[in-house]
Amino acid sequence: MLIRIVDQVDLQEAYQYLQAPTAGGIDLFIGTVRDNAKGKNVVKLVFEAYAPMALKEMRKIADRAQAQWPLERLVMLHAVGEKRVGEPVVIIGVASAHRDAAFTACRFLIDELKKTVPIWKKEYYQDNSVWVNAHP
């Protein structure tokens, strides 16, 4: 498993890690900063995390996924700091012998990460800013 909180997510690193001779499918989810939220123009996002707890929770989610699906490799990378529109923020990836497990596990991983991992996001607009997704 490759699980990290990073300053910049690296798509090439994630893809290289996921390559396995026994894997017939690699599924990658790349979350990026979009230019709008709730009808407002987004200028940037700032992510903060309590890394020790975030990594612990990410590992728990990864362990659950590996117990539920036959995965060869698994990647969970999340960036912290200031991110501009278009920048990648999170990479979730899995490699499996078959695509069904890869697709399902990848969806599970990103959904659970967003629900339970202590990573906070502040959205900056032209005229103000607000903290969103303030979970655990």
C-alpha cells in the first residue's frame, strides 16, 4: 500500500506503484480543484490535515478494502496546502486482476476517505472564504 499525505500528489508515482504483472485492471480517481462551488467562483482551496490521525484512518479504510476485494495494489494520496483551480488534490488507485473489483474498491476508498479522514478544506472565493467538509 502507498498511503501518504503530501504537498503535491504525483500521478506518475501512483501509476507506477499500481503496475503489477497479476493486475488486469488499474482504476484511478483523481480529484481536482474545480472553479465553482454552490454557485460561487472558487479561486483556490486550502487543505489542512492532522497527518498522524489522517494516515491511521486512511490505513483502516485501505485494510477494509483489501479484506473485501481481491486487490493487488492500492494507493491513497492526499495533498495539503494551497491548491489552485485545475490542480490535483487526491489520487485513489487500485490494481486488481479484474476491473469489477478495481472500480468498486476505488469508489469505496474515495467515499470513505471523504466521510472519515480528518482533512479539512477551506474554499476561497473572490469576496470571502469558508471552511467546508469539517468532518472528524
